[in-house]
Amino acid sequence: MLIIGVAYFCAGIFPPDPKWFAGSLLHGIGGLIVIFGSPMVFTLVTKALVRNEASATAARPLIWTATLTWLSLSLFYGSIIAFRGAPCSDSIVVGWTNRFLITTFVLWLLVAAFHVLSRSR
């Protein structure tokens, strides 16, 4: 989780600017770690939270949102293959699937945070 958190920070804080190589590199590395690592980490954390007896009420939303992250990852890379473009290409479909991917990641984070917050009460 710490590595994913640092990767989110790097991908979000450094813009992909061709004039600034270091910033673009940090954005790219952070983005790759986020894109590949988030679904794996979300799945492992979901399994751990669902196993906990107190988490029985949140099992479905956590499982559904973790599954949605995998589906959005498949859609994103499918659009890259289908439209022969990288996320920085001119393909609007690749751009929208990238945004959908990040949205599903944020959705899982919100569901998990809401679950942990409700458990702490």
C-alpha cells in the first residue's frame, strides 16, 4: 500500500511535460505502478477485509469494486491494442478508458475508506 500511495503521489504531482524529462519520467513510472499495481493491491486488501467477521456487511461492495478495477484495466489495455495508441496518443477512446480506469480506482478507495470509517465507529 505504501508503494501504491507513493506512486499515486508521483503520478499525480508530476505532469507529463515533454520539456521536463525528470517530471515526465516520475509521472510515467508512478503511472505504471498505479495502473498495474492497484488492482492487485485492491484485490489482496479486499480479501483481507472480507475474511474479517466484522466486514461481512461490506463484502459485496468491496468485491464488486475490486472486480470493476480489473475490468477497467482490461478495457484500458484493450483500447490501447484496438486503437494502436498509447495513453498519450490522439485517440479519444484511449483517453476516456484511462479516465474510467482511474475513476474505478478512486471508487474502490472510497468504498474501502467508508468501510473502515464505519467499522471504527
